Amino acid sequence: MVAIPTHMTAIAIRTPGGPEVLEPVRIPVPAAAPGELLVRVAAAGINRPDILQRKGHYAPPPGTTPIPGLEVAGTVVALGSGTTRYRVGDHVCALVAGGGYAEYSAVPEPQALPIPNGITEVQAASLPETYFTVWANVFDQGAIKPGERLLVHGGSGGVGSAAIQIASALGHDVLATAGTEAKCVACRAFGARVAIPYRAGADFAGPVKAATGGEGVDVVLDCLGVPAMRQNLDVLKPRGRLAMIAFLEASRGEVELLPALFKRITLFGSVLRARSVAEKGALAAALEARVWPLLAAGRMVPPIDSTFPLAQAAQAQTRMEARAHVGKIVLTTGN
């Protein structure tokens, strides 16, 4: 029997605004509802949707806690009715729809995965949001096939580094863009064959075509948005797929879409948070089968940029907004 306190420290959003609106509060420890695990959180990943939520642009799904945080790692301390796989004391990482910035988090069991051998809890906390996003967009909806080529924008960030590592480990030729030459060095270390320094308005289509013998790529994982659309369509092969997961440059503007018709390109957008537990559980099962063995074998090492104590969530988000990080930023609770 594990002693569970009645209250815990969590990070609340006082009002929409800058990082300073994040504040530690004392709130009741959540209960594990039917089908859920209660996890004593050791570490929680920081992600850009957390920043959007803090600014008032990305509300939690109905019925979800307003506490931010989309991924956790720690120890199972209680089981809701109907759970079947895990036991108290198991070490897991998990995708959550909210509540990660806290000492305890209630987790739907299908969204939890065992921490791979050799992976620390800090590293494990960096996995779910990014790995689920990559699998959903590149391998599921993007349907990348053996021998196909991938272009990853923002390759030094959390999602970008995960996409490079997973795709290259599974045998794909990967190209990437990143904001500085130092970040491009990191992309190549992650497994990108080619990494192109890119700032808004710069040419990446030319270097991509040069690096692929004029062929281009089959799938683009895009976090830039409308300003990069023309070049994305330019580098995509006929029947290519463009996965849009964020809009760091802009989500509005004029763009010429005629190339999408002639090339029969598929454009799709994707969010993860609002998906059903069943959908997220299917992604978890695919990751456990295809990617978890690669982590356990040491073929991929999740890059951690920095860690911050839970109470310093504001400083952690400030670092993310500065876009100076390489890999993931993670909060630690001391649990």
C-alpha cells in the first residue's frame, strides 16, 4: 500500500499572459477514475501547446483539468477500476490531456507505456507528446513507406529531434531545417543526412533539391506554416504528403496551391490533445511495437536540453519561447 497525500503542488495559470502567470498552488491529488492510473510524477515535459494554453489560445478539452502539461513519467501509485495491465510500483511514461505540471497525475491506462530499459525518468517524460505526434503524422496519417524520404522542419526541437531519430532509425533518408548552424550540427547528430540553416524567408527548397538529386521528398513534417508552404510544395514529390502540426511563422496568408493539384499532394493538419483515448491507445501500441525496442537497444537517446524544478515552470517556458533549446525541456518534482 502506497501512502498518497491529500494535496499536492501543481502549476496553475493565474490568467492568460506571459510566463509570470504560472504559479505553484496546492490542490487536491486527483483520484484514478475507472480505466485510469494515478502516477506519482517524477518529471514532466514542456511543449509548445502548454505555452499556447498559458496565453489563452489552446483551451483544454471539456472535462480536462486546467493544469497544463501533456506528458509525464513516474510511478503508478493507485489503480482505477477496470485497469488490467499495470500494477502499483510500475514505472511508466504517459500522454495526458492536461495535468502534467503536478506532483500527481491521473492517466488513462491505454496512454501509458512502460519506461524502456536504460531510459531515465527525465528522458521518459520527454517522449509521449513528441513521439505520439511524430507517429500520428509521419507514420500513420503520413503513411511513409520503406525507401521514402522525409523533410523535418524545426529539427532541433522536441518533435523535430524525435522525428529525425525515429525515421532514420527505421531506415528513412531524413533531411532537416533548423535555425542556426549549431542546431544543424545537432540535427545531423540525431540522424539527419542533411541539415539546412533556415530563418523565415530563406531558401530551403534549393538545398533540399540539391541534396536529393532534384527528386525532393515524400513527406514534409511542417511546423512553420503559410510562409513555408510554397517551398514545401516545391520540394514534395508527386503524391507527397504535407503534415502541418504548428504555425511558428504564420497560419494566415496568401499561397499558391496549384502545385498541390498537379502533383496530387495530400495536405493535412493534426492535433493530438483532443483525440479519443482509443486513438491515443492505438498510437501507444504502435510505438511500443516499433519504437520502444529501438530505445531499449540504445539506438535512440532522447535529447534533453535542460531541466527545471516544478516551481520554475515559468523559467522553463521562457527558455522554450527563446527558441535557444536543442531537444526537450523537462520539469522535475523531486518525487
